[in-house]
Amino acid sequence: MKFAVLVFPGSNCDIDCYKAVEDCVGQQVDYVWHTATDLSAYDCILVPGGFSYGDYLRCGAIARFAPVMTALVEAINQGKYVLGICNGFQILTEAGLLPGALLRNNSLKFRCHQASLEVVNNENPFMMDYAKGEVIHIPIAHGEGNYYVDEATLAELQANNQILLRYAAGTNPNGSLDDIAGVCNKQGNVVGMMPHPERAVHELLGSADGKKMFTSILKAWRNEHDAAAIR
């Protein structure tokens, strides 16, 4: 399995994502610059956190026009796996690849600490190694993590089982609607989340609960290829 880690001017979690792939699943991983126009060599694309283009205008608002985003749309349409983390989640919503928007935290303060999350959907390819209802601990680091959608879209997310993670009861750090911390598209191959799983892959970091997102996607990819080989 081949992973790509997209790099925009201002990305600062790209190395963390690269190392998480190396340490968690030992698969090939490359940095891919924002000017790239071809992602066909990759099975999973990680859109990392940071401050792409300095977060000017609005978080992710400039990055969504980078040349690599056209290639990312093509990869998504081909069924490739995509994970957007923090600023990566913001970029995916700005590009219309995931529903909703990320607003300023309701405290108007940058929040950087361990967060408790409840696994809502463990049937998604990135969530297979978790148990439904499991509470996991993954850090957050954001000033605009307040997830918002209108009522109709929220009902659709709930009906389609697109909500993957919620902040555990009573711990919502940013005012996110319905305590949402992570969602996927209808097809399930594109995931966005504000917490940073790549910063929670070893107990030395305070938690290893993020590691299962990387082992899950490798398992999903292998299952898909095994099924294709049988056909």
C-alpha cells in the first residue's frame, strides 16, 4: 500500500503523518508537494494539519485551489482513501469534498490538549480496528474546530451513518454541532477529523489510540485487494 502526505506552504504536521505511517504500518509513504498534478500512484492520501497558506482569508480557503486538489478529486472518484486532519479537514470542507464548515471555537481561544472521543461508526475503513462506543484519547490543536452544518445536512449525516467520532459527553472543546469530531463522505472513502491521530501512535506521546486509524486503513485496503483477487 502506498501513502501520500500532501504538503502545502504552512503545513506543519506532514512529518508527523509520514512518521505515523512508517511506525504504525510500515508502508511506503511519500511527501507530495501542493503543485503536483498526479496522485494515481497512491492508495491513501493524507491531508495534514497546520496553517496552509498562513490560514489567510479563511482556513483552507486558498489551499483548496492548489493544483494537487484537482488530482485529489480524481483520486476520490477512483475510490482512493483520503484522510484530512485538522487543517486538512478544513481544506476538504472548503473544497466541498466533505459537508459542513469549521468555525471559530466558541471560546474564541486556541485549544491544544488531549481530547476524549467516542467511536460512533466503526464500519468505516479508517475505523475498523475500533469498537463502536469505545472512548479513545487523541489530542486536538485548533482555533477553528467548531463543526457546523444546517439541520437538513445534520439529519442526512445521521441517517447515512457519516458521523464517525464525537467528543465524549460533556467534553466538547469547541462548540461543534452534535459534538461532532469526525465525519466521512457518503461513499466512506473520505474522512475528515479535527483531532490528530498521528500524534497519538505511541504511549510515550500520551496515547496510542490514533494508531488504529492507520492499521484500519491498511486492513481495509488488503481486504479490498483480496476480494478483487478472488473475483
